[in-house]
Amino acid sequence: MDNPRARKATLRADLLRARRGLTADERSVAGAALETRVRDLPQLARADTVAAYVSMGSEPGTHELIETLRITGTRVLLPVLQPDNDLDWAEYLGPDTLERTARGLLEPTGERLGPQAVTEAAAVLLPGLAVDRSGVRLGRGGGSYDRVLARLEAAGKRPVLVVLLYADEVVESVPREAHDHLVDAVITPEGVLHFSR
């Protein structure tokens, strides 16, 4: 199978199946471990502004993480999904300022800052399904974060790019296409893996 898109689709299906098999307790333990690892990452500890996301379903949990970042003085930007799958951004002001959308996502209710707001972030926490040993990230396939990464590159910005995953989602190889950007690090409950970008 030489088609990268087809190989990505197969890999996505396998990874999503494995995530669905995790218990609530396993997800909770992983989320707590991720929070500690993220807080201990020097690039994030120094960041005034972090672009993050609210986890959903079986994704590694970010709810406690974004709240911890906020209460320790970090400005946290969260995405707002637009009809064309691009992302606008709003500042996270606490858990009671999140609202469930028609698509089932939890999004901030505050002032929309525009798609370019992500360029203010010193670090970007990216959702994903896998990262390979060279830093290629596999997302869900909607292209929202590909646009974010292209926007950062076009603006000449180089925030630290970090993907939060379960340990078995760091894989040997992810098919890479021209629009795929490399990330700087992957954090799992078991540790941090850094890449050269």
C-alpha cells in the first residue's frame, strides 16, 4: 500500500480502536501523569501563552492541565472550530466558561481572537493519534491543526510544538505528506521524547 492517505486511515482506525478499549480509570491515571509531565517541561514552564485544547472522548485528558496552567498564571488559548474546519481562538478563563457545541466539543465562550492569535503562543499543545520516532504527527484527518501549523510557519513563528499521547501511540513510522509538519516533542504518561525540527 503506497498511498500515504490510505496508510494513515488504516493507522487511525487501529489507534482509535485501541483508545476505545481504555477504561475510564486508565484514562484518568494517564491524564494525571500527563499533567505532571507537561508542567515539568521547561519550555512550557517558561511560556507566557500556551495554545492548548480541551480533550474529548478517549483522548489523553487535558481538563486539569489547562486549569493548572491558568491558575499558575499562564495565558491559555483554546480553539474554536469554524464551519470550514479552521480554528479561531479564545482565552480560557476557567471550566465554567466552556460550552458544549453542536459537534460535541467543549469550547471557550469568551471573545474570539481570530485564527492568527495562535501566533502569540510560545508553546502549542497539539492533539493527535500518533507521533513517529522522527516527529511526524498523525491527527484525526480534518486538517484543522495542519492549518494552524502552516499559519505559524507563514508568520515566521517557532513555538514549541508538543503532542500529548498514550505511550503505545509513539510508533516507528507515520506516513508523511507534504503538508505534514514535524513536532518538537511528544509527552506520554511515561515520559517525554524530544525531536530535532
